[in-house]
Amino acid sequence: MVYSGCPSNFFDCGNDRCIAQFWRCDGEDDCGNWADEQSCHNLKLKCHDVNECPVNHTRCNDTHGTCIPDKWLCDGMDDCSNGADEHNCTPNAVECSGFLCHNFECIPSRWRCDGISDCDDNSDEDECPKARKNEICDKAHGSYQCMTGECIPHSKVCDKKKDCPQGDDEG
């Protein structure tokens, strides 16, 4: 089965990766799953142009130089052995309708400043106001505590009007 995204002069790794045919059987795991080194009878070193990647693919800046699809860049998963495909990402590269962690993980807004670290880098709990003793809401008596620490009546939660400064009372 040939991956539809691989040009004819490239090898299908079976994991959405394509490598140049001459990288097959060179003793290196260019695919990331060793598929390019299977069924090799005569292993020999092959010289190749290290700059050759299929269209819409990017070469990892690591010791393997694997080509990965551009859609894998800044997707939150390390596809290059050194994680270079997740470096120098901008918030614009990641779509997030909630809170965007500093490591570009996306979590629901209501998890920000809730006292529980939900981002792998703990950024959802950074720069959160500390609730003063008199600002702690009495949830048993119908209050809701906004992410910023303010309390609003529970009747103002989910009323299609943002009453909390960050709008977290509306999800």
C-alpha cells in the first residue's frame, strides 16, 4: 500500500512519513519505526543529498534528519527525535478556544487559576491572583468564584452575560 502523500521516488514508512528511496537499507532509522530497514539483504552505506524532502515536508534538525509532514510542525507532539518540530512555535500556529498553555497545549478556560495544574508546564496556574480570605466564595450559599478570585451570585453563571472579568462564568 502506497501512502497517497508520497511521491513515486520516495518510500512510504507506513506512519505518514515519506523518505527518499536511497535512504532505505542504510542502517539508519529514517522512518522513526525502522520500516526503512526491514527486508534489507545487503546493508550498505549510501550517500544522499540531505536537503531532499518531499513537497510539504520538513527535515528534522536532529541527528536523523527525518522528513516529516508540515502538518506535524507545532502540533504539540515531538515528531523529531530532539523535539525541534515543536520549537519556535507561535500561538498563531495553534488554534485554541480555551487557555493556551506556554507549551501550546490547549485546555478549557475554566481550568485556568483553579488551583490545579492542568498544563504540563504549570502555566495555567501562573500569574493567578491569590484569593484573599474575605474573597473566598461560599459555594454552598450560591456563590461562584471567578478565575480572578471575585465572587458573583450563582444566578449570574451561564446567563449569556459575562460577569467575571475573564468571562469564565459563561464557559
